[in-house]
Amino acid sequence: MRNKLAQIFAALSKAAMLLMIPAVAFAEYKLNLQTPNTALGHTIFDLHTIITWICVVVFVLVFGFMFYAVYAHRKSVGHKAANFHEHFWVEVAWTLAPAIILLTMMVPATKSLVMLRDTSDADLTIKATGYQWKWGYDYIRGEGEGISFYSSLSTPQAQIQGTEPKGEHYLLETDTVVVVPVGKKVRMLVTAADVIHAWWVPALSVKQDAVPGFIRDTWFKAEKPGIFRGQCAELCGKDHGFMPIVVEVKSAADYSAWVASQKANMKKAAVAEAPDKAWTLDELKARGEKVYASNCVACHQASGMGLPPTFPALSGSKIATGPKEGHLAMVLNGKAGTAMAAFKHLSDADIAGVVTYERNAWANKTGDMVTPAEVKAARGGGAAPVAAAPAAEVVAPAAAVAAGATGALPAAVYYDSGKATASAEGKTSLDAVIAHLKTNADAKVEVTGYTDKAGNLAANMELAKQRAVSVRDALMAAGVAKERISMKPPATVEAGGDGKQARRVDIKPTA
Ligand SMILES: [Cu+2]
């Protein structure tokens, strides 16, 4: 018996020793919030500490009293349960005590909440947009206004697959980082383009849901320069864990230098991407190689051999050597239900480059060149298929009476299918409207683009909008002040309408 006990004891102490090893490995392990880098963060940190301690005290008192009562007044030592109801002072005490505790906690909590919501007087405003699965940033006010970029995970696929050891910032590193100046109040506008994400950087004490169709705001003011890492904090699909956030806080001078370099890059890009630029095959390939290296290499590999079976090889791929349209569509729209995401957020030139590159790299020798103009055309999603063959003569809406030489309003400006410049007939009515507006200097108009319900709704709406804008631009070019023109959202022609009516912009007089 004794022997057996000794054996069990030895086994237990061995197990305890084994458990000690992880304890050593976790010497660095810290059970608390990250060290805050903002004044608000310190407030929140302290609030968290105070409330935790209040909970600990309440816990110890309540359970201490309970266990003491249970133990000291147990039946076996001869205690008999008291049987009483409605003890006035006991009831007052157990109502008042929690109320006082809650009120005490409410004061600092409310103070922090008010601070948290105060996004006024920001020095800098940055919009963060969540995408499946990356973040887009637009600097929309303050120093750096106009800068915009995407930020994606930069952890190599090999680390994720486990064929390479994991790096220090595994899944917390990105290709581009959000740069902000130290000691300046940064207001973050947070939204999303597909599903709900959340922008969360613990050390900056910001965590804000990014909801499609809504813009929420939050703020931070970093106390010290440094690099701060966060993640999307809302389950947003299968790559939810792969959209980290990296914020680099720089000194005022370093921040200005960063802004200057970003602006210089933007200028270069604008020149390199002028819409009328004539690209050569080599230029597109060179550009595409870079785009490939920063967007595609993680899955399809530098060798173009991919990581089958999960990530297919592009070298010798049917799609990358087949018709251009299929290849373009795969890159623009991705493939639903696979890791191949849509890359339509890349510029026309980037997509033209990467597709051209893939068609001419490795074993692929198509000699094809895909130009930015082709990408632009492919983006239209079949370029607004406006209803063809009008079935029967449909009575034109009242507003669609073409303006005659008298220049009467309302007028309808017609367009050719898929085009954003007015047809010959449209131009005539537009000229008449311009003549009318020139002779009636205080006449005002409203401009509405029309579309129908056939084909791709988003593309139709976009085209209707572009057409309305082209009318406004034509009016303004002719000297009509912007204040005299009010733009209405695109409207839809009911199904069954004559195709032509879905290709018009109405100009109506307003008071
Ligand atoms: Cu997300």
C-alpha cells in the first residue's frame, strides 16, 4: 500500500516537472492589455485595472463570507438553519451596496467613453476600408491628403504552410503600413466594401467595426513613435486571420518626409499611367513582374509553378495561355469559393502588366500584349448591355421631348449604346439647351442619367452617372455656372422600355 502511494507520488511529481517546462517557455507571457501608447489608452488601461480590482474585492468578500458561513454554521456541529423573511436592513444593505459600487464604476467608465467618442479637432483624417482580405487607406484631410494605398498581409505563404519557420511578426506584417505623425490627433473613418470587418490596433486603443454602407469614426493620438500592430477583429470570412494592420508612428519631420516621398511616387505613377500612353510589350512585362511579385507570388510562386494542389501553376496553365478574355476575367473577378480573390482594385495598367507578364513568363510564350485600354473595357462587365431591338414604339416620357431649335426645356440628350459621349442627335439637343441657358442667365436645371434593368446593374448605373457628368461638363464648358446645375442620382427606365429611353440624360428646368 505504502509502496503504491510512493509510486503514484513519484509519477505525479514527474508530471509536475514536465508542466514546469512550458512555464519557463512562457516566462515572457503577459496576461494583461498591451502597453498603451495614447493618453486615452492609459485611461482605458487604468479603468480596466480599477474595475478588475473592484471585482476581485467583491468576489473575495462575497465568497469569503459565504464559505465562512457554510463552514462555521454547518449542521454537523449542531447549527440549525434560521428561518426568516423580509429583514428590512438586510434588504436595504444588499440593494444599496451594489448600487454604490456600480455608481462608483460608472464615473470613470463614462469619462472614458466620452473621451473615446470625441473625434473633434483632428489634425489628420484617414479612411480605412475593409476588403476581403486587405485594408485600403485614404488620407482625406490634413498633411498627406490625397495619399491612398492598399495594405495586405506580407507573411510568406511558406510560413503559413509550415514549410518554413515562422517569423517574429507572423501574420502581423503588411506590405505597406499606415504612417502617422506622433502627438497629432488622427481621426479614423472606418468602413468596409464587402462584409463587416473591424479595425483594431490594441496599443493605440482603437477598435472599430467596419460596416459596409456606414462610416464610423474613432481616433487616436500616439504618444511615442514606433510600430504598432493589430488585426481585423470581426470574423469576415475564411481569410479573416490574414488581414493584419500595421501603424507606424513617426516624428513630425519623418512624417513630412514620408508624405513627400508618397506624393513623388504618385506623380510618377500618374505620368506612367496617362490614359493615352502607348505601352510596349516590354514595358508591360516589366511592370507586370513587379505587380506579380507583390500580389501573386505568395500563392503562384516566383517559378510560376504554384503550390499544387491548392495553388495552381500558371506556367503552362490553360487560362494563362488561352484566350485573353478568360485570363483577364480570372484576375479581375477572381474565382468565388477559392483563394483566388478579385484583383479589380489594381489599376488598369497594373492588371494589364500582370496579365501580359503571366502570358509571357516561364513556359508561357504567347507573345500577347494586354493593354490598359483592354482592361478598362473588360471592367465594364460586358459594357452595359443596354436593351437592343426595341420591341414596339413606346411613348416617350414627357421629359424626353427633344429640345427643338427654340431651346425649350425639358430636353433629353441621347447616347449610343455603351458610350458616355452624346450621339449626333444628343449633341443637337445639348447645343439647344446650352443656347437656351446662355440667353436665360438665371435658368437652373437638374440633370438625371437613365439606365434600364437589363444586364449588369452596377455597370449600367455607372454609365448613367458618367453620361450625366458628361452633360454637366459640357454645360460648364459652355460657361454655365456649376450652381445652376443640380445632379440627380441615376434613374431606371421600367422594363419593356424602348432601348433608346434607357440611353438618355434628362435636363429639366428647376426654380
Ligand atoms: Cu476582416
